[in-house]
Amino acid sequence: MRRAITAVLVLLIASLASAKDREMPVTIQDVKTRHARQLLAAPGVVSVGVGLDAQGRQAIVIGLDRPRPETQAVLPTQLEGYPVRVEIIGAVKAQ
């Protein structure tokens, strides 16, 4: 009985480990989508997109309508492992 329980536990742990290996990595688009609503609720945030940081890595790009030190101070510097870049882009108008 003890061997059977041990065998079941070993198989369970092995299957969990292999399932974790099969998980798809979180894409930057997934991260942007998950956080966009909350970021857009911050004062002066007019856009959330995907671009590159200073090192050429993919980054979440947050657009502000004007310099807003109080907003910039509370924005994250990274989201789920992706760097965040803040740009002053001005007001966004629908065409």
C-alpha cells in the first residue's frame, strides 16, 4: 500500500512538473491587455501600447498627455517581467 501511494505521488509530481513546462510564456500583448484598463485610469494616461525600451527590448509604453510627476511616480517600472517606458505624447484626439 505504501509503495502504491509513493508511486502515485511520484507520478503526480512528475505530471505537474511537465504541465508547467508546457505552459505558454506570457506575451507582452497579454500583459498589456491585462493592465491597460488600470493604467488608463491614472491621471493623464492617454495610451498604453507596446514598443521598445532604451536597450531595444520589448516594453509596455505608457503615453501621458503632459508631464505629470505625481502620476509618473506611481506608474510601475515593469509589469510581469516586461519593462515599462513612459512618454509624453500630448492629448489624444479621435479623428
